[in-house]
Amino acid sequence: MSVPLGGVVLEATDIEKFFGDNHVLHGVSLAMRKHETVMLIGRSGSGKTTFLRCLNFLEEPTRGSVAMGDLRVEADPLQKKGRSRRGDIRQLRTQTGMVFQEFNLFPHMSVLDNCIDAPINVKGVSKDEAVARAERYLDKVQMLEKRDEFPARLSGGQKQRVAIARALSMEPEVLLFDEPTSALDPELIGEVIVVMEQLAHEGSTMIVVSHEMGFAREAADRVLYLEGGLVVEEGPPEQVLDDPKEEATKLFLKRFLSEGAKTPTEAGPPPPPLGPPAGAPDVPDIPPGGHRGVG
């Protein structure tokens, strides 16, 4: 049973982004409510990933603002506002947990150390508390038994589940997922999707860039279709996916479905039942291997 939605926890207003002369985002706005799961869909180059990365200023917006609670950060592409603004961005990032397409685990750290590094060094959490958190969230994603392994010894699905636990260990207000299954072999997609569905049903606040339409139907409260840097259509998944109003959405879905996109249930068996509910989290800065993209 889904958790009832709360008040607005994150609000992005009129986000625009240029890469040189390429106008990627044309004033995209989004108000996220607590416990809400929003999924962004659209063809490659529509601006999905860029918008997601603007929400925690991994990409600097050209115009617009992002607000969480009493904190509001305005776009400052020329970097004129200095140290205080950098502190605001750091604070924003501690409240938005990012799960990357390519996992971005630190290869020289164990699974456990990947999960405790940011809570200790960014949030000032004691080591004992950080370890207890990490073990709780690793257990939640069925990876506790791998706590002492290094990323090179894990499968892609295991790496992504560790990345989710790492984000959860920061206990942020909002989780941001950037195409979390796109780098996985088809047989590994299901284990990650099941974890994400469980988080959504437990009330985590999540923004997900993905083409996993089965996840949208099962767990999303809203679906936004982006094209050309604009939100063309938004609504509940049953409306956007089954009865879209806009011609652009219809064409995208027709093409997508005709290419034989797999649902999560087709992608592979789920892992064992997940552990007890828990809160949500972040990775404050881009770990080595982060990418810039127009998604």
C-alpha cells in the first residue's frame, strides 16, 4: 500500500540550460511532494538527464532556481555569487541522493566504505552511526553479505544495489535516479527494479529517469514526457502511457513499444523479499567516472 503524499519538498522553477548554442532545456518546472515518485520519459536528447542533474547543480542551470524547504538556489552560470552559494549547493546536495547510470562506486573502497564515506566526511556522522546506517541499507537491498567485497567482484546489478544503499546512507529528502538500469545486462534489470519499487511503496521521494514502463505502472505517481527540452505531457501513468493526449507522446510510445522494450518482469527474476522500511539519501559530488549528458 502506497504512503499518502505530503507537502512540496523540492521545487524547480523555469529551469533552462544551454550547452553553447544548444538550448537543451526550455523553462522546465517541477514541484515534488513528499513520498511521491515521478518518472521522466522521452527520447534520447530530450533533456531528461540534464534536468535531473540541474536539480542538485551537478549541471549549472543557465536560468531558473531549485528550492528545498527554506533553501533556494538560483542559477548563476557565470559563478558570480561566490562562497555562500557554494555552501547552499553543498547543502542542497546533501538532501538529494543521486544514483548514477554507471554506478560510480569508488573502486579502491569496499562496499561498506563506499556507503560510510559521505555520511562521515560530508554530514559529520560518527563512524559507528555511519556503519550502522550502511549495514541497515545494505541489508535492505540484499547486499549486506557483500559488505567487505570490492566493486570489481560484483555484478552490474549488485553494483547498482550498492549504489542505492550508498545514496540511502545519506538519508536525503529526495532520491534522483539517472537511468539506473540502462548499463545492466537484461537478466540483471529485475533485481534493481524490485528494490526501486519497494522504496517507492515505502514512501521514498523519487525522481526517476528511465524507460522501464513496468516500473512506471507499478510505482510512479506521475509520469512526465519530455521532448525538445519541454514537458509535453504529464499525468498519472495510466493516463500518459495508456491514453496520452499529445500527438508527440503517442508517437514516442508507439515507436518505443514497436522496438520491443522489455518490462522489468521480462528482464529477470527478483531478489528475495527486501528488509524493513527505511528513510531515504545522497552522493554530494560526482565520484570518478561521472558523466555529463543531455539525456
